[in-house]
Amino acid sequence: MLAKRVDALPKPDDSPAGEWLFEPKWDGFRVLIFREGDQLLLQSRDTKPLGRYFPELEAPLKAALPERAVVDGEIVLATASGLDFDLLQQRVHPAASRVKKLAAETPASVVLWDLLAEGDRDLRATPLVLRRAALEAHVKTGVPGIHVTPLTRDRALANGWVERVEGAGLDGVMALRANGVYEPDKRVMLKIKHERTCECVVAGFRWHKDGEGKAVGSLLLGLYDAEGHLQHVGVVGAFTAARRIALIEELAPYRTNALEGHPWASWASADPEGRMPGAKSRWSGGKNLTWEPLRPELVAEVAYEHLQGTRFRHTAQFRRWRTDKPPADCRFDQLETTPPYELQTIFTASSS
């Protein structure tokens, strides 16, 4: 079952579908878990097996789940400062020895939110409130690494989650109909995410996949840190076809002598594990990540959802050029931050 993005909690209504329930949106790997006796299958949303990457979850899941069950949830990696998606991504590694080492050093957890089958019962046509009651009844509590997500009817609490949970690396709030059934491949859930804006230096770009010189694919964004170094914080994309072509002319004046004194010029010979725009990684899927430098004089206002470490968690969205903004003013200290939200509180919170 999928979700549709909205900007705010849905308003109460008297529709036959019933009231809204709210839960935090976890930032990890979506997972369907199938258990039958000693057999356990962890499957991603696109049906890829995930179990080999998270061997530390097998014993806890067998201890917590019924003998025969299908559950929906999220694999997350919690640290003292919140959820860490970058560390979670490192677990998808081809070397079993590497996976085993990371499983011991940074064990993952599972947050469960839906019970789709138990024993011989297919629960997908059962209202959510009853599926939730069954989930709480059949999943054993107190098993390390296995958690049931908080769920609330309280709109004030849910609005507080929208503002606060990102401080722990969460990804917003989900809204679901209390009487809703489980509808695979349909966007019947709502996800509420907090969008923010900031000004960034545009210090480079990548050509669109259609080919060099035909259209701009994305802009490379930078912010100055406290030491005055321009750090690469992410990219902005999702332009229309016409806008991609227009950007060629808009960026052209800033390409002249762009590498002379460019703060990212040394990346051409940097450590391939470093954070440079053109670096290949196992996450790039063979994409062409070469980049073209621009003199760091352009400033763009962009919208972003939240910061993870010193990077935008998702691709930012272009809003407008800020010709009135000096590049030197594009610093990390302009970013809105949220106070840390105690993950243990979320993990152990009871339904309300």
C-alpha cells in the first residue's frame, strides 16, 4: 500500500471511511516480512530479498512474530542522535563478511505498523483499527530490535510530530483511515512532510541523460561551513523539459574559467570514497555522475524536506534565483533545525 504526499494533516470529516489515525513516518527501508515456522522472508517494496543484508533481525523476528504471519514495516538504523539512513544504505553490500561486521557494529531494528495475515486469516480486507489491535495482540513486546509504531487519533500530537520528529531523522507523519482496508499498489495513505527553504550556492551542474549540451539535468548545491569552506549539500532537479533547455543559456556565463580557484577543483583527484559530485558508488547504478563546474556566484532558493548530517536527505526543489543574495551569505547557520526527538520515547510510546 502506497502513500500520497500532502502538506498538512487532513481535516476531520464525516465520510463513511471513518476518522483519521496518525503515525510517524520512518526513514528506512520499507519491508514486507513473511514468516512460516522457521522460514523467514524479508522483501523490499520492489520484491527484492533483504534478509541477507540484515542477519541480526532473523532471531528477533522469529521470537516476536506469530508462527505464520505477514507484516508490513520499516527497517531502520537508530543511533544516539537519531535514525541514520546513510549507515543503513551501507548494509546493502555484496560481501557477506562486510555485512556481518556491520550487523555487529550497527545493528538494525524493525518498526512494524500493519498485520496483513496471521495463521490462515488474510486480514487485508479488515479495517485498520482491527488490524492494529491484532498486530498488538500477536507481536510479542520487549524483543530487542522489534518495535510497533506509535499510533494516535490526537491531532495535536500528530501536528507536534510533523514539527519535531525530523530532529531524530524521521521523515514526517502518515495519515490513514481508521476503517480503511489494505489496498496494495494504491495511494490511499497520506504522508505529511515539513518543507523548508534556504539559499544555496550553485557551483556546478550535470547534463541531462539525453546528452551533453542538450539539456541540464541537475544543479549542484553548496553551503559555506563555519570555516568558510563550500560544502556540497545536494542537488536540485525535477525541471520541466523547457526549463532544462533554458538553463543552458542561463548557466553559460558562469562556465567561463570556472575551475580557476573553484573550491571543488581538487575533487578531480580526491579519494573516491569522498563526498564529491562526480564520485561513483554502489548506489549510483551506473549513472553518469560527471559534473561541470560553475563559478560559485549564482544563488538559488530551494525547498528541502530535512537535513541528514550535512546533506539534504532528498533532492531539493528549485524555487527561484536570488540575485540579491551574496554567495557568502549561503551558510549552514541559515538552516532551520528541529530539536532532537528521543527515539526511545517513540519506540516505546503506546497508542493513544
